[in-house]
Amino acid sequence: MTTRQTLSAALTQELSEVNSRLQRSVVVVHNGQRGAGAGVVWRASGYIVTNHHVIAHGKIRVSLADGGEFPARLVAKDPEIDLALLQVEKSDLPPALLADSRGLRVGQIVLAVGHPWGQRGFVTGGVISSLGSAATRGPRQSVPIIRSDVTLAPGNSGGPLANTLGGVIGINTMVVGGDLGVAIPSHIVEAFVAQALGEREGVLV
């Protein structure tokens, strides 16, 4: 095996392992309608982040990666930046590794995990295309966003955008930004969660 083949095999193995770790922390969010979105376990104590538009209607249920299913309580929502925080009555969820989105660079390889068109646990890859902001209809008037060329479809909403170490750098949305491949940066998401729970913001690695 050549050096190039060895490096390619090692990269393939590493990305496969990263995907497996990510999948454990990604859930299906059902809203009582025909569709479903994704969510990310943000705290082991039962707190899950998703998009606001995913849970805007109907009773919320969450299906975990291990097959368990629980009703979910809406803890907080912010329609302007399309975020919602849910809680399920289970205290030992596998939380995602949270990475700091403030150090991202254009061209960085990223992965998105979600359930496009109801097909659970799909992963797509790409690179960060730009780092900027999008106008919003609310008091903020704009929000930082990550644009990438990952393929997103209905069912990816609320799922993670992650770096090659498996660290979640954003929450994918198909509402804010006006186009596909948009994510709300993790430092914005963490601030939203910490405020909702009355915590100091956690440390993003």
C-alpha cells in the first residue's frame, strides 16, 4: 500500500468513527405533523437543541439513537434565530462534543447529520463556504451564520454541523439565511441554551 493509500484509509476510518460518535447524540424530533426534523443532545440531563420551525406545531416527541422514544417539553424558543430547547425525562443522554465556532475558517471540512426525507442517520460532507451574517425579522436584525456546501434537505433541520473531530460547530437550519447549507454557530446556540437554563455559558472546545 502506498503512502497516499495509507493516508486515505486512515482518513476514511477516522471520519467513519466521527460519524458514529455524532450519530449517538442526534435524535429525531416529531412534531405531530407528517414530517420530522433532527435535534442534538446539548446536555446529558435531557436537554436537546433543534430548530424552532421543527416544533412550531403539534405535540413534540423525540426518538433517541438507541430506539427509545419520549415526549418532550418545550423549555425555550427563539423564532428569530430558529432555535428551540427541549427537555425529555431522561438524565443520561449522550451529549454531543461542542466545539467553538468562533475559530472557524473558510475551506474547513465539515459534516452534517440528519434525517433527510425521513431517512434516519444520513451524513453529508463539504467545506465552509463563508462566514457572515443573515438579516432577521426581529430585534437582533441579524445573526451570525455558517454557510457550507453540505447537502441539506427536509429532515436535516435542527441537526448538527460538525468539524472533522466530531465537534458540533453549528445547528443546521433551512429557514435563516434564505438558502441551503446554513447553520447557526455553536457559540450562539450555547448562549441561547445557557440563558434559557440560567447558567453561565459552557466551555466550547
